[in-house]
Amino acid sequence: MSLMRDHHILTQVGGPGVNIIKLLPPLIIGDEEVEAIVSALDAVLSETRTIGGRVWATSAELIRHAMSQ
């Protein structure tokens, strides 16, 4: 979710144990776009190392939404 919300990169999670990230770039992707995706993924994964990162905030937001339903 952070990749889409913060970096506008469309991804999917899938596979056994949901430990696979599928990147869905356009068919005409170039070197600049590849570098942007790698940089964004690195930034999002780096945030997971801290408890206060955006990933944890997003998780808390999803939990609050689920609990209010």
C-alpha cells in the first residue's frame, strides 16, 4: 500500500505464504522507471525496520477501519 500511496507504483502480493511482491510496470518501462521503482521499494522496505514507519501506520489504519465495520 505504501508503494501505491506514496510512490504511485502498482503492486500485488501473492504466492505461497504471501511472500512474493508482484510489480506491475507498464510494458514500455525504461531505465529511469526501473531506478524509480528500485528506489521506492528500498525506501518502503527501509521504513519497516523501525516500529514507527509508514508500514506500521498503514497497518494500524487498516485495523482501525476493520474494527469500525
